[in-house]
Amino acid sequence: MARNWSITEAHCNHQVDSTPRLQDHNISTQPRSKHIPAYHMLRTTKMAYHQQAKYHLKLAAIMCNHNQFKACLILCDWALASMIKALYIHKYHSVHPPKELTMNEILPLVHTDTELGLDLALFIGTMQHMSSLEDCPHDQPLKLNNIESLIQRTEEILDELSARLMRDSSE
């Protein structure tokens, strides 16, 4: 049986993808009642990524309060990535989303018939880029008010995607 990593252990061990790995299993398109254990695994994994997104955002706020702006950017990126993975699991019924998603994969996950997802996808891509930079250029240091704005926008996006995930899950 796979080891169930806690969020704390994963961060201490520098593991970006700390969601427990369950058995390699994809859910078929047959009715839910025929795959109750598989459906439960799918839902559990999806909710683990959803919860992980919330934890990363809380940690980002803590790091911001301690002027750890680079850590804050990374945690915001991880929060968005976790939420995108929850959406991926929900849409494609696979408990093993890719470790990294490209813009071509992100856009269909955040785009709906009623809400254009381009601005969300661009923000997510920008956060991926900013968090991957080794150091900030010396002529453009990170500033508290900019970081606070990024945290606020990350929180707004997570709330929007979370509401969509919960609404779609109840249907």
C-alpha cells in the first residue's frame, strides 16, 4: 500500500506533489454504482488536491507576513497547480494528473461556456513563470503591495474554481 504523505512531511522533504498516490486506476465511463471504490478513490484524491490548494494559500499569507516573498510566489503557484489538478481529476476521471500541466491543458480546464478562462490561464502561467525564476532582477525587487495583490488574485481564482468544482461535483 502506498504511503500516505502529510502536507508537512511533503514540504519538509521538498516534494511538490504530496498527494497520496493510490493504486493506478482510471475510472471508466460506466455508471457510478458499478465503481463505488473507484469513485471514492477519485473523489478522495480530488478533494485532497482541493484541500492542498487551501493550505498552500494559507502558507503563502504566512510567508508574506514574514517578508518571504519568493516563498510566497512559489506557494501561490503550488496552490493554483493543486486546484488545476483537482479540476483535471474531475474532468478526466483520472487519479493521476500530470505533474506539470501546459497552457494547452490548463485552458480547457478553466474555460467554460459562461466564463472565458483565458485571463485565468494567463495568470496561472504568469505565476508559474515568476515562481520558477531563480532570483528577481535587482532592478525589479519584489514589493509587499505587489505580493499582496498576487495573493489576493490567487485567492479569488481559487474561490472561483473551487465553487465551480463543488457545483460540478454536486451535479
